[in-house]
Amino acid sequence: MLSVELHAHSSLSYDGRDPVELLLAQAQAVGLDALAVTDHDEIDASLEAAELAPEYGLVGIPGMEVTSAAGHVLAFGIDELIPAGLSYDETLDRIHQQGGIAVIPHPFQSSRHGVAAHISRDQLAAADAIEVYNSRLFTGWANRKADRFATARELPKTAGSDAHIGEMVGQAVTEVATNDRSAAGILDAIVAGETTVVGKRTPWRISFRQFGGGVKRRIKRTVSDLV
């Protein structure tokens, strides 16, 4: 059984704070086996993290969080950026064309770009897996709804910290039943449904700090782009 963090953001994300080295160090410190850095509409830091991961005793899984026209989609096992703004179906197609897998994060949280409000349930079920536990929860309702949906459709389930600061890596992990310590082996096991989700809520104070810091960094980046 491997403990895998499938949802973490580095400073390359518009709302992330820390470089990949800090994310990797935290993953190592809390005893994880694998880490995927999933920046918003960026992939370079994730590719760097995947290359550096063995130095920390970790398996690095390349990926990103793509902003499709319907909302967010996690792409794993890819090595080229998936453009933002494509339709949901086209986004999944592009991921699969690279041999990757598509996991839908926080699907029922429309305030966080969950896709469920904009696509059919059959489209949602076309994903390779559903994130059923996101650590950045408020009431837990959206997580429970995602879990019920995945159960009803017999879809693989994942968890993710959705960490935007290094110390939150490992708040929610996907336990993957495989002895194959490779990115491909882990992703194959996820698609096969060999997963268990384990997680705990990101503390309120840290959620607010992550949100506030993300807004500040986004404004700063926007201003910098305009200058």
C-alpha cells in the first residue's frame, strides 16, 4: 500500500506559495510514498518535482490542474501542458491522448470551479476517477456527495490535500494498493479502483491564510503582467 498525495500546488500556481523542494520535503517528512504537484494551468514545476522526487525517496507523478470550460480537471501522467479553456470532453481527450488519466477534483463545489454544475452526470462519470475527499472542506457536504456519486457509478476514488502551502501536503492522501513504485504503476492501480481515501480537514485558520495569500499573489501577478 502506497500513500500518495495527488493534489498540491507550488509557487508556479497563481495561488501557490512554496517551491517544489519544500513540497517534496514535507511529503518526505510525513512519510508519503509519492507526490503529484498539480499547478493551475502550469506543468513545469510538476515535471521538475517528478525529476527531483527520487532524491527525497518519493515517486514523482507529473500532472496539473486544468481549467476546462466546465471547471477543474486533474491530469496525471502527462508531460505536455493541456491548454485551459477547452471543453470538458476535449480536456479529457487531450489527457488520454498523452496516456494520462483524468481525475475530477471537488466536482460538486461550484464556488471552487467544480465541473458538476456544467456537465451531465454521464460526462462526469467519463473521468477515470473522482476526488471524493478534498481537505479544504467547509461542511463536508460536497465531499459526501462526490463519494456517493462515485459509489453509485462504481468509479475509483481519490483524496487530495489541495495544499497551497507546503505544510499542508499530506492532509489528505490516496492509499493505493500496489507494489509497483512507479508513476505508471500507481496510476494504473488508481484506474483499477485499488484505492482507499484518508484525510482530515485543513484547519480553518490555514484555509483562510491559503485563500488570502492566494488572492494577494494573484493580484500581484496580474499587476506585474500589466506593467
